[in-house]
Amino acid sequence: MKEEIRAFLKDQLAAIRALRAAMEQTLSAKVETHWRFVGYRNYMEKYQTIATEIAKVVKITVPIGFWDLSKVKFSFEVIGLVQKEYFEGVYTNVLLLESFLETEIGARDDEIRALSDFFQVSLRQAVFDQPETERQIQDVVEQLLIGRGFVRGVDYEREKGRVKVSIKEAIPDFIVWRLGGLAIEVKLCRDKNSAKNIIDEVNADIQAYGKKYQAMLFIIYDIGAIQNEVEYKQGIEAVEKNIHVVIVKH
């Protein structure tokens, strides 16, 4: 892909993400239901403008739709249920187009790597005292996500998204929806036994979360037990594609 086309698609991805964020703000607004979807036509116009520009450059291979705006009535002409149907139709198309663009330019992988690098650089600085539990590290990770502009309930969730494995259930520490369903697991490595056990835990997590989530990020906070970080990290990442590991030394 030519660099100028990739740059253009990146701009359109930013635009479609901004549109999705605006629609999600509408969905979360505390207003009467019949007022919530009155802006459907405005969202429809913006979505179609973006999609039309993208279609001039690349073939869109996901099943998005278009409306004949001359036949779409204004909000004061239709009941709330019809407004809701229009709104949901636009929102679905926005999500499909966003996913297509992320795949087309490889943006999702770039952003996951950027997030991994961010934790690598920032996590230690944000931990003041030696942690005793994984929850302490999880709290700091969430603070860093918020500081990076992620919104809980919109861009990510904490301790939700159960995955059933045989008779057990596994729950990721975080699910980052903004990055296509990235599962984040936090591990606290206290000693050599802990370092060995974490490998087993990570392998079990990969088997479980791989059934539902497209990528996984393991943040391992090490108090001093991991001697060869490169070997330890590569041993995990080599298991499957889309596995990312960050080892942070206290």
C-alpha cells in the first residue's frame, strides 16, 4: 500500500472513531429514550461521507450499507422506535467500517504495540511502593489506561468478559474494546516459584482467551525473580500469534 493512501486511511480511521465515540456518548446519555436517537440523520450523513471517500481509494470488503438520504425522514416525522432503528443501523455500519480500516492498514497491531511500550515505560514510574498483590498492579494499570484517554464502559472493561473452559470460567483483568477486544492479564512475580507458575498460568490463559479475543497482553511485574527477561518473554510470545508480553522490573 502506498504511503499516501495509508496516511489518508489513517485520517479516515480517526474520523470514524470520533464518530463512533460521539454515538456512544449519545447511547450513554441520561435522557428520555425517545429523545436519545433524534440525531440519527446527522450521524448517517457523516458516516456516509466518510465511507464514500474511503470507497474512492480502496475496495471496502465488509458488508456496510448506504441510505438514500432523500428518502430518510427527519426525526420530527418518525416515531422513536424508527429513530432507534436508524441509529442502530448507522452504528453497526460505523463499527464494521472501523474494523475494516484497522485491518487494512494494520492499525490495531500498531496500537497494541504502542500500548505495550507505554506500559513498559510508564508502569514502574507509577508504582511507588513494592506491591504485595496483583490487584495493586491492576489498579495502577487502570489509572494509566484512564490517563491515556480510555473510558471505562466504553473503551475498556475490568474483570468482565467471562470465557468458559470445560467446567471452569476465566475472566480477563481487562478487555480493551477500542483495540478490537484485547485481553490484558496482570501477573505479579514474587520469587522463582512464582516465575515458573506464571508460565503455566499464561499458557492456560492463552488457551482460554484465544477462544474469544483476538489479541492478548500479559503484563508481568517482577520483584526480582526473572533473570533472563528476553528468554522469558520470547518463550511466551512464541506460543501463538497476537501474544504480547511486557516485563516490568520493580
